[in-house]
Amino acid sequence: MIVKVCGVRTPEIADCAVEAGADWVGVVLEPRSPRHADAAAVDAVRTALAGRVDLIGVMVEPTAERCAGLARQHRFDAVQLHGRVEPWLVEEVDVPVIRAVNPADRRGAFTADWWPDCLLLLDSPLAGAGTLPGGTGRLVDLETAAEVAAHRPIILAGGLTPDNVAAAIERVRPHGVDASSGLESSPGVKDPGRVRDFVIAAREAFTTLHAREAAATGPGAVTRAGGAGR
């Protein structure tokens, strides 16, 4: 089960996330985002991680060439792609691709046109035309998310905070959770206490869920786990 802290811009927050028990740390390479990390910041975050967890590069509608180039430059363990992205891009990138989607309605949540084994990050709908693709900061419809998660592994995103992540995990049973704006004191500025509380709350919720599922199914039960994957 994956716990991801996204929009990390400093070594201090990266270290805080890892020490709390995060599995993935995300850096945003989109200049229009208040969470944008330039090359120096990405390198500083990677150095702070020291290989302890996976570093995920978050991009908006990159070309295959740019995506592959940034993945090599920053030695990302995976890339997370938002907006309009052609599925064949996965063939051009040497690391796993996480496809982030903001389905406009319930139907769209079940018809995302991507590789069946591509890990989906499910967020709530964008605010409207012209909105920058990416995280919304609004809680996704948990009923719909739970139905999608029953059919394929998803990373649940959108409006998650230390206060609501445990309930969201209990309801949706996702492969992982991702938070960014819900961990900030101001746009782009992570609050160490909120980062720590979110990771701990999510980790405890996953542990409880795993124990309950194991008890219900008995010895030999197979549970979903693992790192970034296509």
C-alpha cells in the first residue's frame, strides 16, 4: 500500500515525509503550478531522499521526448502524467507511468482510455475549461472511487488531509493515497506537522485494513502491494 506526499520542494519536507513512513515523494515539474520545483530543487529533494523511497516526477501534458528526458535527468523512479497524454507514451519512457485522471462524471471514471495495467491516480473533476490539469484539492466522490478500486488498483487523490484520509481508505480501499494541497500552510508551502500527521494516519489506516482483510480471508490471502508500476 502506497502513501505519497506530492508537491515537495525542499529537502526538509522530503526528509519529514520519509521519516514519517511515506513510500513515494512527488515533485511537480509544471512551471504554472505554485508547487513547481526547478531542477536545483528536484536535485536537492532527490539527494535528501538518498534512495530511501521512490521519487516521482509529476508533469502536465509532456511530449514523449520531454518526459523521457526529464526522467533520465532526474533519475525518477516513475512519472505521473496529467492532462492530455497519448497512451503510447509509455513505450518511450524507461520508468513506470502513473496516469492521473480527473473524470468529469461517473461514466468517465470507468472509461479512462489507458493501458489496463497502468496504475491510475484518481482525482476529482477539474473546475472548468481552462483549468490547469492536475490536483484539484477537492475530495473525489468516494462511492465512485470505491467502485473503480474494486476493478483496478488506483491511487486515491483529491482533497485528502490528515483528518479525512483514514475514512477515505476505509471506504475506497485504494492501492495508495496521495496528498499535496491538504498538507500546506499556504499554496506551495508544506507544513511539516500536517505532512507527518497525514503519513502516519494513512499508514495506520492501511495497516488496520490489511489486518481486517487478512482475518476475513484467512491464511494464504493475496493482498495488493508493491511499488510504482506500469
